[in-house]
Amino acid sequence: MSKKFALLISVLMLSTSILWGCTSKGESVLKDSAVEEAGAVNVYTDRHYDTDQELYKIFEEETGINVNVVEGKSDELIERLSREGENTQADVLIAADAGRLYRAKEKGLLKSVESDILSSNVPSNLTDVDNEWFGLTVRGRVIVYSKDRVNPSELSSYADLTDPKWKGKILVRSSSNIYNQSLLASLIEQEGAGYAKEWAEGIVNNMARDPEGNDRDQAKAVVAGMGDIAIMNTYYVGKLINSSDPEEVKVGEQVGVFFPDQDGKGTHINVSGAGVIKHSKNAKNAVKFIEFMSDKKAQGMFAQANYEYPVKPDVEPSELLKSWGEFETQDINLSKLGENNKAAVEIFNQVGWK
């Protein structure tokens, strides 16, 4: 082999190897050539679960479309998409919480999609009013209680959490957490801003400590006796119970799950959802990808392996989720969580919810 030819081969190999790279956090980095492949879909996602990775592989096998992934926090991905504009390489955004999906829509990052499959698989209340994003999984924001110290017959609604009987007993994340912002946004939609402010103030008065940590930390604090009840997402209880860490399993087994009914108006739910990027170079593949993630196979895997409720009505929840019982959900379109987010943040600031 001539030196010239050997050098050419080396250059070609190097060029191929840098089409994809990794950041210091191990996140995939898309390169320009990736978006030009007819058989590719480039996904920006804040989900980092083994279940999702398995689904990407199945999608690739069934369609021949390569799934290229960039992982990061939702707000960072949304900001990145804003900076990239028309030059973005992304085709799909997946984000946890309808409030974040709403932010992406408001920034003009998503496009409307017409799909009979998505219309059939995803209920209208879990879909953006303009079809710019679609729910993929559901989580309830519930009351988690100490089995040793709380009788579930004492629990009822979100409103009941403001009762003086819970003073010094409630554990919850900070007001900067999008899950809490969306919960309050739902109460604004159902009951009005005045009621929502009174409710938030009542929760602050009954807190066992200043907000800190994530949802799992609230359950751990309940078991440690720092408080008797916590406001949490159902998904995290499932993760604790099925954790590889024996100590987390103990925590999961010592807490119960209660679905609060807001004066007959249901339990607050939220979604992880997906939308097609406005400037997607592979829009058809992007739609196929979201359709796949909303269909029976993917929905079943989300339910069984990731402890999330399926959005597709004819897919059963896992046995663990069934064991917590059935519940009614709030009858509002989740787009309202984003629309009321600013008002919710203002209320949190007014009542001193840290």
C-alpha cells in the first residue's frame, strides 16, 4: 500500500469516527452528517432510562431508521434548540412535564403534526391543543405516607393538606421544581388563582422543613421520621421499590401511595411527551418515531419496566401500579399547566415557598 493511499484511508477513518462524539458527561453529540442520512432520526431527550434505550433499538430493527440521541436536562435542551434555530440537527424533543413541553412550543421550537395513529393512541387531554406535542407516559402527583404513622383513612384531597393537623408533617420539593409548578398550575385552572394561593400558603405553614432534595429524598425523609407525608410522583415510588440499592427498597416498602381527589375533581397527572422539531430535517422519521413510542409495544414496556402509566388507553399498567388502586384524574388539558406556569411561580414567591 502506498503512503498516499494509507494516509487517505486514515483520514477517512478519522472522519467517520468523529461523526459522533461524547461530552464529559457521556452525552451523545450529533454531527452535521448525521442529519443528512435518509434513515436517521435525531432525538434530544431528558429521559435517561434503560427502557428507552431498549425501545430505540427495537425501533431501529423494525424500521431501519437509526436513532441518534443527545441526553440532557430539559431546560438546557430547550435553550440549545433556541440557539441552534434553523441549523439544528434535532428532529424530536422528549421532555418530562407538560410545562416544559409548553415552553418549547412557546419558543417556536415545535411543529404541528397530523397523525391518525397519534390521535388514536394519545387521549386529547394529554396532547397539545395544536398537536405540537404528545404525551408518552403518565405520572400522578400523589401523597406518599408513612405506613407506621399515618392511617390512609386520614387522607383525602390536596386541600386537606392545608389542615392544621398536618402542621410540621409535610415534605415536598422546592418551588423551582417543575412538578410542583405544574401541580399548582392545575389548581389555578380548576379553582382559580385565589384558591391556589391559599393552598400554597397552607402547605408552607405545614412543612416539616424547608424544601430540599428530589422526590426520592422526600420518601427517605418520611421513613427517617422527618415528616409523615410527602408530595411525590408515583414513578419515583416504583423506582424505590425496584431499586438495586437495598436501602432504597426498604424506603419504598415503608411508604404507602394515596391518590388525592381534589373535591371530586381528580388527582393531578403529568406526562413525559414528545414533539417534532420545527426545523427537523427528518420530519417523517420523527413522526414515525413518536408514533412507535405511543403504540402498544412501547407503552407496555413503559408500564412494566419503568413504573409509568401508559397513555394508550388499552394498555394495562404494571401489577405494582395496579396494587396502588384506581383513581380519577383531573379533567383538564395539560397544555393549561404551561399556560398557568407563570402565575404559579408568582404565587410560590408570594407565599414564601422556597
